[in-house]
Amino acid sequence: MINFESRLKSLKDRRQGVEVRSAFESLAKNQVAFDLRSKEAYENLSESASIKYTIGAMAPVDKESTQISINEGIRVANSLIKSLATKNIEVISRLQGSVALDIHIKGHSDVDMLIIKKGIVQVEYPKIKPDGYSSSKDTRLMVDIIKEIRLKAEIILPINFPQATIDCKGNKSITMEGGSLKRKVDIVPASWYDTREYQSSQDESDRGIKIYHKADHKLIKNFPFKHIQLINNRDIKYSGNLKMVIRLMKNMIADMPDYKKSVAKQLSSYDLASIAYHMDKELYLSYDMRLGLVEKTRKHLNNLLNNKSLRDTINVPDGSRKIFDIEEKVKSLEILEKEFEDLALTIFRDLKPFMGSYNSSVILSKRVA
């Protein structure tokens, strides 16, 4: 069974970092060391370790820490935008990923910044308005235009952030950390892709992007803003419960032993968000009954695992692909489902230590302040 006392410690470190604790412990030497980090609401619950862990793993990380991540991403992006402008390359930035959705699980979370070419787009045909777009003066292929942004960024960023460690080996992003940076930042060069839906609505959530892949020298279509909108809308519909489930699944994987984690991580954050999205009406629970999301998620994962026809048909929220598009993800699902079984069983035994077989109603009826 899972050691939730140990997992509570790793959850705390992930959400608040280890720097304050480590610094104090090094000063304490042979004396009793105290954790000087602030206590979060879940730590003050008069509940078992399994319940404290679950409630803490569902909660968003500190808003101030999240804002620091966003600010650092914007700072790096603005620096790059300014430098590219001196070379007559106009770009804009957009935030994407887990931080944008507030489903990240680390206090010091890395942030993804799209760097998007300004003034030239690719368009889905047939156009809604045939005369809605004019020809670009730049006659190069879009892939070559975005490649130039990538190559220029690889030169500019080390100059602008000389103390940072900058990794340009990634195919989709340039990774930066250290030096003056308070967070790890990923820079992702891309172009706009104006879908027919966007041409009609002019709503940026309908607008696609194409990310540059360095090794393959190609553009990969993606719809991050539609994904963000769909997740946000469904989360609002169910009073924050969708994001609670996503964070819980991510934390469960983060705290797995390495031999399990290496398999389970085949399910990306995007995949986990998509799996939880399809729980739909099962996400309806009042805030004080949110512990019941453990049982609801366990049942949902079990259904996906044992129903191949369902698993083979469900798509990511924007409909761009199947969630289980490779067989390895089914093995990941097996591990995640078993972890939720163990979590549910541990909570059940903590609540009803003298009751015999597992009874889901025990968790579903438990209220937590």
C-alpha cells in the first residue's frame, strides 16, 4: 500500500520547495529542525494522511508563486521580442500549458511561452471570406520563416540572459533556467493557423498554431487556446472539480516509484486533462464532498481500462486526436488506475477500519471542511 506520510512530505516539497527547510536544517545541526514554510489548509485538517494528501493534491499551488512563473515567462518573451524587432522580425507571445490552465503542481513550475510570427498566417481552405487575407510580401515558406525565428532566438537568448543555462537541443522549444531566472522557461517558436472557425468567429480560442520542429524541419499543428477554453469552461461548470481531478492525477504520478512513473508518464498532462474532461457530469459534487472525486475518478479509469471500444473512441477535448493514440498509454492507464484503487482503499480503511469489504459510499458521503 501507499505510504501517505511520505507522500505528504514530497507534496509539500513540490508545492513550496525545499530551500527554506534545507537552509534551516543545515543551521540546526544536531538540534531539532523546524519547517519554517507556511502551512496550507490541507495540512491543518484533522484527518488521516491519505485524506490530507488527497485534498492537498487537488488544490492549486500558491497564487503568488504561480504569478512569479507567469511574470518570468513574460519577461523572457518580451526581451526576445524586443531583440528580434531590431532585426526586423515582428513576433508576439502567448502563454500555454499547465500554468496557463492553473493545473500545474509545482510551486516553482516551468512556463511555456509561444513566440508567434506577427503579420503573416497560414489559412485553412476554403476561406470563409475569399478576400479576407492579402498576400504576404515574404514569399518564403512558413516553415523557413519560423526556422529563422528559432535560429535567431538561439543566438539572442544567451546574450540577453548570460548567466542562465540555455538548452537548444529540444526540437520544439528552447529551455532556459538559472541565472537571473526565477523559473524555468520554455520558448516555443510558432506561426498562426487561421481555421475556418476562427475566420468566422475572430475568437482566438478558435485559432490554431503551428509549432516548429527543429530536427524534422516541419510545422506541427496544435490548438492550445481551444484546449484552454474547453477545460476552463467545463471546470467552471463543475465548480473547479475538473482541475482538482487533473491535479490529483498529476500528483499521483509525480509521487510514484520511478519504475512506475517511467511508464505512467506516457500519459502527458494534456492526456490527463483530456481523460478527466470526459468524466463530465460525474464531476458534479459540492466542495465539501470533493473527496468523492477519488471514487468517481477510480471508477472512470476502471471503465476506460476495461472498455476498449470506449478507450478507442474518446478524443482530446478539441477533437484533434485520440487520447489513447499509442498502445503504451494503456499500460500507463493500468498503473494509474491501480494507484487510484489503492488510494480509495486506503481512505476507506482510514474512515472505516473495522468494516470488511470496500464500500464506495463511505468515500462518496464523506464531508471535508
